[in-house]
Amino acid sequence: MENNKDETFFIYAIMLQDEYILLHASLKTDIEEVKEECEQIYEIAKLHKPIAILDMICHTKDLSLLDYYVKKYMLQYGIFYVRGGSYYETILPDYLSKSLESEFKTLDSYKKNYKKTEIAVPKYSREYIELNEKYRYIREIEDIHGNMYCITRDVLNEFEWISNKIHFVRNATLNLIDYEMNNGIVFHKKDHFDIVSYFELDEHSQTIYNSIVYHIKKIIEKFFIVYQDNSYKMYENENKKTIVDYDVKVLSNFDSNQIKELLNNTEFFIYSIINYLEELEFNLSTLV
């Protein structure tokens, strides 16, 4: 794999069928796309299909790190079961296997240093692997630019920011100049007698708004993936409208109760996914 020094690669440890492990450097962040890429590139991944992403070890512009991690996993799991980097062949040539065996025999004195300075490579149960893959799939979404965004409680701060902007619509009698200066809002009047006809965000705030709404849209999509087999939850929530469905920021005549309902529904979806992820985190912690 050629390395453009300006590109950032993600180094993945991937569980294959029959307990093989493949380490792979990719520009992709979508789990299924990474698996498909491995099947296209590696013969071993065609023979032993990828099951799950064990770990996203690091992201780096230096692909030489891939061989380092391959050897580290070989030390833990055995040369026979680990492939990747320069050691990608399904059956390693004898000279390469013997070279690795010889190298590892001389590393005994260094193993203690590895344990002190590096995160140990744990042995994962099948239950942990499957649960961890579900956790990563739900937690990771794409942002508006196509980059990876991890759902955390930070999204609540983003939601609060948007809520403050939307709540503006109920305060048109206050000092409009102060509003504009302090909140990135631009007011427009239909005629001389209007207090305010509608408002819009300035360019900077609009960019932030669009980015946050996109995050929320993806989070809501995850909700319906998580509960797709729960007919009650699907029926109860599939028609709920949120701020994703309405451009509430520009409607001065928008009913304040309706705005409140949109915000409450949005908050419900966000908290549902955050709570679901935190439950998965707890369950994962009990399996380590």
C-alpha cells in the first residue's frame, strides 16, 4: 500500500473466521467497508471471512507502524494466527517464519518494557467481540464533511446551543441589536411597523447549526436501527417530528408550543442513544 504522507490511516485489528487476526491500515472508517476492503486485498480474508473489528488501534500517517503492531499481535496470539503489513501471505514462507521466531526469542528482555509503556493486547471473548462491534457501529457516525464523529455526551452541549438559537423566536420584544451582536442573529423586517418579521443566523453560526443538525439527523437514524425489531418503540416514535424536520430558525410566526415539542422530541432521541451506548459500555466493562 502506497502511503501519501498527507493521508491519515486507521490501523484496525480484525477478527477473521477460525480465530485468525488481520491487521489492516485503511482510510475508511465505516466498519462494513473496512471488512469488504480486506476481502478484496487479502487472500486470508477471502478464505477466512472478517467477523468483527477487534480494535481501531491508532490513526497515523506512518504506515511503518503497521508491521510493529502485527509483530506485537503475533507475540500475543502466535505467528500462525496473525497476518498483516509485510506478513500478509496466508502461509508465510519458511524463511520468514523462522526469522520471526528468531526475532521473538530475543525479545524476552523487552517484553516487560512493552507492558510498561504500551497498552496490553487483551484476549477477547466472542461475546465481547460481538458486543464491541455493535457498540462501535452505533457510536460512530459521519459528520457533514464525511469524517468520523463519535456520539458522546458532547452532543448535549451542541443541542443546548441549537436550543438557545431557536428560543430566540419567543423574545422579539427584547433589544434586537443586542441579540444580533451577542448571538450571531440577523433580523429582517417586512415593513416599518413590524418588530421582527423573521430572523436568520449569520454565516458562521449557520455553519455550526448545519453541522449540529446533521449530527442529530444521524443519531435519530441510529435510534431506528437500534429498535428496528421493537414494534412498540417503532410505532410510538416513527412519526415524532424534530428540529431536523423543520427549519425553525427562520420562522418568527412558528408556534412556541410546537417549537417546544420539536425540541423535546429531539432531546428524547439523543438521550435514548446516549443511554443505550452507556449501557453497552457497562456491559463491555463486565466482559474484559
